[in-house]
Amino acid sequence: MILVTGATGALGTLIAEQLADRDDVVLGTREPGRVRGPLPVRRIDFDDPRTLTDGFTDVDVLLLISAGYGEDDTVITRHGAAIDAAEKTGVGHIVYTSLTADGDHLPYALPHRWTERRLRSGAANWTILRNGLYAELLGQLAAPGPDGRLTAPLGDGRLAAVARADLAEAAATVALDPAAHAGRSYELVGERAIGGADLARAHGPAASYEPETLARTRARLDASGAEPFQVPMLLGTYSTIAAGFMDRTGGELRQLLGRTPRPALDVIAGQAG
């Protein structure tokens, strides 16, 4: 049996759609009532170890979607609890959605690297999917205002953004045949790096890109009501892209998909529409 955690999140929902016709897949979430679709659901709450022991019973493959919504120590505790429970209940293979290696300068990289290390030293077989940053996220971070101006502190930096749906398809592919991917780490980034000017063009001729400073963005985020841990996460994302650390492209996503990945600009343009 395959169990997919994070079934109510954006990535988990897309993975569930990929596997919807299977009779050997179950979804896990802390809010089972929110799940829509044909697959059975178990309550899986990383903050409640009892749900992990019960939820991982009879599971052969765990597709562990990162619980990255929190401070580092919170995320590490959640991932550690999930892996401990998986090993105790006899899960044979864990597929983990991590972060691209080029993201080590991002504020949220540490829990991913800790989890990778824990998996490598553990009892279960493992596969690590080092996901690039979503095209959808970039579209949100640098969306044009009502006047068509796209203001963001991206400088001249570029991002090898990737469509969330492609990452979901790749994760489903690996989960269905984990033995073929045991002990592998995949760098799943886009095949073209895009920057602020590219984003503006994707929004049409009326849009323009105007870089702004991190200080100005910080003031805007502080006034938005964002959670305290979210402000440095977002600023760190902007800063890492602007400094040129996220522009390396790759072809491993194409290998897993067996086709050309969706162009990030097409995803962003469709999101705007």
C-alpha cells in the first residue's frame, strides 16, 4: 500500500489526482473531512504521534510531503516523528519531497537537509525528490499590481522554476515503482531560468518589471499580517533568487516524466488568467 501525506495541500492534492484510479493508495491528512475524491483517507497528524503509528499500519511505501509550514525546530520534529513511526511500523520505502540542492541559501533549507540525512541513516529504503521552487510561487511573489507594474526585489536574478503539477506527476511515478529509484536523489528543476522581465512579458504588453529593494518589500510584508516566520522566509527567497543562486537548470524532471516539462511561463500566464 502507498500512503501519501499532506493530502489537503496543493502538492498532495495533485498527487492524489494522479493516483485516483488506484486501489492500493490511501491519503493522509490531519483534516480528513477536507479531502474530496475516491481514495480512502486516514488521519495523519505529524504533531500527534498516535495518528502516525495507526496511520502507517500496512503501508509499504510512504510518500512523505514536507511539512514545511513552521519554524525549523517544528518541522524537524514533525519529520523525525513521521520517519520514526514509519520505521517502527515496517514501512519499506520512504519517498520524500525535499528542496533542490541549489536552495541551500534559502531560510527553509535546513529541515530538508536534516530529513535527508535522517533518511540516509535510517532502516527504510528511500528516494529523495529535490523539488525546485514552484512556478506558481514565483507568479505570486512577483505579480503585477492594478497599474501593471510588477515590483519585486528580484534584481536581475533568475529562477529555474517548475510546475507543481509536474512535480506531483514525478512523485507519483516514483511511488508506484520505488525499487527502481531506491537510494536516488533527483534534482527536479526547470529547463529554463526566468527573471522579472520574463514574468512581465508573460502578463502581456501592459505589464512592466520594476525591481524594488528588500527593505521596501520587508515593510510591505510586515504590514500584510504575515506570520513572523514567513517574513524572513519570503525575503530569503527573493534574496537568493536575486543573488543568482537559483538559476541552474536540469533535465532529471524530463527523465522521470518521459516528456517535456510544462514551461514555467505558461503556468504563470495561466495562473494570471
